[in-house]
Amino acid sequence: MIIEPRMRGFICLTAHPDGCAQNVKNQINYVKSKGAIHGPKKVLVIGASTGFGLASRITAAFGSNAATLGVFFEKEPAPGKTATPGWYNSAAFEQEAHKAGLYAKSINGDAFSNEIKQQTIDLIKADLGQVDLVIYSLASPVRMHPVTGVLHRSVLKPIGNTFTNKTVDFHTGNVTQVSIEPANQEDIDNTVVVMGGEDWAMWTDALKSAGVLAEGVTTIAYSYIGPEVTEAVYRKGTIGRAKDHLEATAFEITDSLQSINGKAFVSVNKALVTQASSAIPVIPLYISLLYKIMKAEGVHEGCIEQMQRLFAERLYMNAPIPTDDKGRIRIDDWEMRDDIQDRVKALWATATTENLSEIGDLAGYKQDFLNLFGFGFDGVDYNGEANEMLQIPSIS
Ligand code: NAD
Ligand code: NA
């Protein structure tokens, strides 16, 4: 069928299989253009279908010829109804990996569940034996706790006081004031249960107990810090508490992997347009100003540039992995440069509906948002019939 974008708030109800494939191919070409990385060989990516997880998978496969097993939670297509973008991304990724002679299989289901963990372990045992890198890149608004059966929902709220600041509706470019009421303790606890480190530790425990982690294994999860303007709603808000927990969990996981010389790290990544970040108030305005400045300075990066740099210049340099004073890998270094942040801060103060398309990169934001769903790519025939029923080779 002919597929057009159908926007509803922070999401798009449709996805384009050919556009998603183009997105994956562009990312593969980028990684190849940067040359070989002496990186991982057998990689498990949890949250492998979009955003940083997909870019990590592509970097591992096409940067260092790694076999990859991807876990994600995507909706498959139905007649007349497209799949979610991560489904088509994964179909395209597997096709390209297989063409290149690389092992690539995927598991679609709830990564928080015991069942999906067990399926993953069984598949590693059957096909790979062990993995030497585990990427943990889940972003989810809910988690069904596998022990209690309770469904926890995360919230994006400040802690302590009502937060009032500017925000933008990136579809219309309208800049308005938004006020967000503070979270209560239950909100905070739920957000930590969903986006904190407990599930990452459960994964690592399960994988280690099953003997599928290689000697010297590395595991990485992703975090964010960001500037003062987003602090109340991000790093000092409910999601920030979850990130504090995730970061603390890295040390516990490293302890638990001592007998196999394994290490857990958190990498602090740059702010980028993804399905997860578009839903956070204030962040889209910050991102559109940040993009403008970083592009002007020639230091703008997308998920794939970030992950390629993470592998090539942090994780696999054949040297100790550089970290900050809290043990975190920093790949948000260019975003957080003083000169960049000073300029964003100055723009923030002046941003209005009238000037945003000029002082900010609203067009770039919208383009990236469309791209998430496979729309807006050169070389794709959006007027032609697309095969919305496209299947993922290892799943169908
Ligand atoms: P994303 O929404 O693009 O990707 C989320 C992935 O998780 C997808 O593969 C999805 O299928 C998978 N997923 C969600 N729920 C699942 C479930 N129950 N079971 C299995 N898979 C599930 O998000 P992203 O922006 O790439 O975020 C990944 C990580 O990076 C998060 O920890 C996020 O906080 C962090 N991060 C994001 C940014 C940013 O600006 N986007 C910046 C720094 C760090
Ligand atoms: Na991801």
C-alpha cells in the first residue's frame, strides 16, 4: 500500500518499510566509511530496534564484523496496518547483515520478562555459545515486574516543586510555557523500577548463571545528564532518579562479574531526537537550539555517529576505558562543551514562536522525527506501493 505519515502527538501511527531500510543502510554506510574497529565479536543488544540500541547493533556488526542478537518489543504488521519502525529497521538490518555474511537474529517480546530472558539464553547457547558484549538500551514507559507481577509506569515529572519553563510543540513550532506538577514518592519509585538498573542487573545475573557471558565480558547501559534548563524535568526529576539508580547499578554488576573479569559501564550520550526523548517536555526545545549550534560548529552527531565514536574512541581503543570522576563514559562531551552550552543558554532566554525557526533548528528536529518512522529520506519512492507486511527473516 501507499504509506503516509499519520501524526498523533508524540508519535506517528505509520512507518515506512523502505524508508526504515534506507535509514539502516545510511547508518551502515556511515560505520563502514569510518573503517574497521577492533571491537566485539558476539553481541547481545537489548533494545536493538531503534535509537541508540539499533546504532550500537549496526556499529558492532558493520564496524567489527560481530554476530548480533537483538531483543526488542515491536508491533508486527497486519494487513492494511504498518508495523512499528523498529520492526522494519530490524528486518532491514538482518537482511543487510546476512548479505554481508554476518550472523543476525532477533527476539521480539518483553525484555523485562523471565521468558524473553530464557529465550535469549537458549538462543545464545544454541548459536553463539557466549557473548562478549551486552548492550542494554531499553526505553520504556512501563514494566511488568517479573517477580511481583505489578505493572509499573514511569513518569516524567520534577521533584519537590512545580516546574515552569518554555517548551515547543515541534509540529507547529509553538513555544509556550509549560507547568509540571511535582512527582509524589510513588511516581519516583515507579520510574526507578521501570528505567533504573534492576532489570539490567537481572539480565546480567541470568546470563552469567547460564554461562553465556564470555571471560572479560563488557556490558553497557545508556544515560543522560544535560544542561541546567532541563535539569528540573530530567536529571533532577523522576527520570534522573532512575538514571542515578542505573549508574549505581553498573558498580554492582561489575562486582557480580568479578569471577569472569567482566565490567559494566554507563555511557552518557548526547541529546537526540528519538521516540523516547520526543515525549519529554522542554527537551525538544533544548534539542532544536542545541542542533543549531552544534551543526554550526560542525560537531553535530546522530545516534550512529555517537555509537561509532563510543566503540572506536572509548570502548575498543586497546587502552583503559576513559571515564569521568563517577566512572561514567562521556560521549556527551561535545554537547556539554562550555561554548556550546553558553550559546544554547543565551538562545533559550530569547526563544519564541516567532524566532524559533531562525534561531533554532526546528526543521532539523522535524526531519529527524520523520526519519524515525522511515519518512523524509532521499532515494525512497513514497508514492509507490510499499510492502507493509515485510517480515524479519529470523522471526518469520
Ligand atoms: P528508543 O525508544 O529509540 O529505543 C528503545 C528500545 O527499547 C527499542 O528497541 C524498543 O523496542 C525497546 N523496548 C522498549 N520496551 C521494551 C520491552 N518491554 N522489551 C523489549 N524491548 C523494549 O530509545 P533511545 O532514545 O535509543 O533510548 C535508549 C537508551 O538511551 C535509554 O536508556 C535512554 O534513556 C538513553 N538515552 C537517550 C538519549 C536521547 O536523547 N534519546 C540520550 C542519552 C541517553
Ligand atoms: Na535503543
